[in-house]
Amino acid sequence: MKILAIGDFHGKFPEKLKKLIEKEKFELIVSIGDYFPFTLKKVFFKCCYKSKTELWDVVGKKEYKKINEKDLAKGEKVLKQLNKLKTKVITTIGNYDKTNIADTYKDSKSDWEYGNRDFFSPIINKYKNIKRFDYKFIKYKNLIFIGGYGNSFPGRVKSKNYKKYKKKLEKLFNRFKKENKEKKVIFVFHNIPYNCKLDVIRDKTAPEIAFGKHYGSKLIRRIIDKYHPILGIGGHMHENQGKCNIGKTLIINPGAAQDGKAAIILFDEKKKKVDKIKFIL
């Protein structure tokens, strides 16, 4: 089976990737999310990171809403383009996809209704060729794809939300225990598993407090350590395109689509293993 692993679009779908998809004729496109850009990223890290200050308190609600609507439009354009492809697309969510899902910590709600809104669900539901499966599963041929998320940092393992979503994943993996033993389960998530070579922050624009540290998801890591799926696909760390092994699980980060990066995965269904990986640079 020829699979294209892709994600971290952030409002951009480079022509070279569209041409690649037309040329290669993939059986399946697996996306790890992050369709929308984050125009206020620098402001966030300067004024809001590691604090309770909201972005709209810094730039004003009117300006925030204006910028957010532009970001939503750019992300939806990417989804429209994906939806037009003849290849089936399955997707989890990214931390910039504006769903307000906090699966690795307990998030406190804002007193502004607009700031609490799930913007992603009504948009993705328009596009019938793209199937969302975070904390759900999708069967494709003889394979089971289980979707997670993992937010954007290691997470608070004692929080109510961490425990809630961990149970959801455990329920899915236990449901497909037989298929997982037969090496037919592929785990897809946004953030890379914690404490591996693909989750170290190397981006020089990152906050000093986080640079050089492991910032993958403890939730995703603990599920992999417990169930050992044959393959895991995630991203989030744009600078860490590549692969590594966590026990029996092969982890692949396809790189950021916004930079023209992706990964072609040839999965041998008979041998039940990844036969070849080609990274698009």
C-alpha cells in the first residue's frame, strides 16, 4: 500500500506536493493536521506563553477576530484543495486547528464566547472526501488506523483531561487487540511521542525556555509503550523530519507541508511492515 503522510500545512499547500500526489497515485493520504496558520504566533510567545493572558487581551477582540477569520479562510483553502483530490484523505487534528480540545491538561474556559468556539468541526464537515478520526478509528483494507492528538507539549499526566483521553485511546487499542497483535494497527497523532530523537525542539525561533528540550506528548508515548503498534505517524516538530524506533514501533515525522515536505510510505500488507520510506525534502 502506498501512503502519503503529510501535515503542518499552516495555510499553504505547495504546488510540488499537489503534483506529487497527481503523479504517484497514492492509495491513501494520512494527515496529522495543522491546516491553519497562526498569524499571531510571535505575539503569543512574547505576551501569552506560560501565562494566563489571552491573545485578544493583547491585540483587542476586534483585531483578534479579524486576524482569526483570515487564518480560518487560509486553512479552509487547503482543506478544499485536499478534498478535490481523487485520493481518500484521513486526518487527525493539530494544535492550530482551533478545536479547543485539551487532551493533555485541563484548560480553563475564557469568558469570551468567541474565544471558546470550535471553529474546525463546522469547516471539516463540509468536505466529504476528508475523514476526521481523532480519538476514533478508520478501517482501510486490512489496516486499522487509530487517531490521537497530543496537543503541543508533554502534558500534565495527573490532569482530568489527560486521564479522559488516555482512556479513549486505551479503549480503541483494546478493541483492536487482535489486529494490533497481527501488526495491522497504525497510530496517527499530531505531536510526536515524548522523549525520542524526533521531539527535541531545535527551532531557533522557539522560546528560550523550551529550546533543546523534549517537547513531545507523554500521552502518545505511554500509549505506544503499552500497545506497540507497528507504525506511528506524527509531526508538529517541523524541524524534525525523519524516523526513529520506540521499541517495536516505527515513528515517522513527514515534515511540514508548508515547506514542501512529506513522506511516501510503502507498507507491505503481506509482510505487515513498512517496506520503504521516501522523505520529500
